[in-house]
Amino acid sequence: MKSKNIYQITAFVIILGLILPMWGCYSEEFPGRPTVALVVKTLNNPFFNDMQEGAEDMARELEINLIVQAAEREVDVEQQVQIVENLIQRRVDAILLTPSGSREVVPVISRANRVGIPIINLDTRVDPDLLARDNAEVATFIGSDNYEGGYLAGRYVAEQLNGSGKVAILEGIPGHETADSRQSGFRDALSEFEGIEIVTSQTANWERSLGYNVFENILQSYSDVQAVFAANDLMALGAVEAISSSGRSYDDIIVVGFDAHSEAVEAVRRGTMNATIAQNPYEIGRAGVEYAYKLLNGEEIPQDITIEIKLITKETIED
């Protein structure tokens, strides 16, 4: 019997060891304070690390308990949904959600609504049509205008090419609101220049390693490509590595990313990347906690809160 118990305990420890690394988790709790949960797509991305930092700083200022959780990979929507389910069962006071899937999270938002837990939508918009269909709602959206960012990137690329050239796109997750908006803005900007041709547009799922692999293949298939727009900086940095390993010069290919991660900004400074679109994830995290606090205290809040977005180049980087 004792041996059986030991095996059971060992098995439990092994399972726990497999599960825990998959969920990033930060928690700072004090009795009597409201508890707000921040659920991001992953904590393996500097963008969401900055968002977490902003949320933590504001939570300390307002004396709010903050829980931060995430799936291991941005593409793992099912795991993110399970995280939100667990937070609903725990009866947190509010949830700040950056959805990995704009459509897939709607049912769990509806369940949070039914038990009176407000959802504040950060960074990536939840599908408004599905929200209406399920009679679900988010209290507000806080984030940048991804279409505008994509448009700024497209104008920059077209101007650097003097209105004529061949361009590739590294997409985010197909069907993802953030990815679709950034790509749509970029394409609309390029459509204003008759001499610009998009030779290929392929997904790299927001990941650096896939950005490298996909762009390496693009360089082999389209040796005359002159620019690449990556819908986030991790994929852009992967493209930079692919350029290096191919023996091509950084001067030959314009690389533009999105998010202004510290490593990407440094790459712009060095000249291995040409530009990145700067969001402010730290401010998104701070604003999320601030407006959750206002909501929990009975204050009315705007339905849409936009955080400023900018184009970062070597010339503007010091600003």
C-alpha cells in the first residue's frame, strides 16, 4: 500500500511538472483587496512582458491584487480559454484579456458575463459580430490601431523603394484580428503605388524560428525580393537572421517589423532592420488595470481607448 502511494505521489509530481511550465503565472495578493487577472497570449514574448510590467506597476499604485497568466505559445487558444475558465471559477473581480483567438474566446467571455465578472479586452479585438450573436460583451477595448500601424509600415516601405519594387509579407496567425488588421493596412498603403508588387504573403505564426524558416524559403524562391514586412518583431528578427545566413547584405533588403521590442529597436539602431512600428504595451497594461479599478468602483469608462502608435526608424530612434 505504501509503495502504491509513493507511485501515485510520483505520478502527480511528474504531471504537475509538465503542466506548470506551460502557464506563466504571477500573483501578488493581499486580503481585502479586489483581484484583477491579466491573461495574455504568452509570456515568451517581450511585448507581453512589457504589458505585464505596466499592469504590475499600476496594481501596486492602486493596491489591487494582480494575477498574470498565459499559455506557453500564442497559438494555444484552448489553453488560454481554460485559464479564463479557471479564473471564472475562482471568482476574480475582473479579467483583462488579450485573446489568442478573436472568435474562440467569445463563449468564455459570455460565461464570465453571466457570473458578473467584467472583461476588459486588450491589444487584440474580440470579434464584435460573435459577441453580439452570443449576447456577450466586453467592458472596453484598450489597444493600438493595428490597421494604422500596418499602413504606416506600408507607406514607409513604398517610399524607401521609391514607389517600385518587390515585397514579401510575413503574416501572423491566419484569421487573427491583429494579424489581419496589420496586413490590411500594409496592403492598402502599397496599393497606392502602382510599381509595388507583393510577390508572396506567408504565415510564420508570430514566431521567430518560423520567421527565419519561412523567409529563408522566400529568399530561395524569390531571390529578387527587395523588402519584407513582418507583422511582429519576432518574425522580423527571424527574417534578419535568414538574410544573414543567406549571405545577402542588409542593405539589399528592407526589413520592417511591428511592436518595437527592445531587440528590434537595437536592430534598427545597428541597421540590420530598417523600421518597426512602436506600440506601448507597458501603457496598455497600466491602462487595463486602471480602468478595471474604475469599473469596479462604479465609474463609467469609454468603450474604446486608443494607445498611440509610431514609426521607429534609425533617424527617429533617439526620440
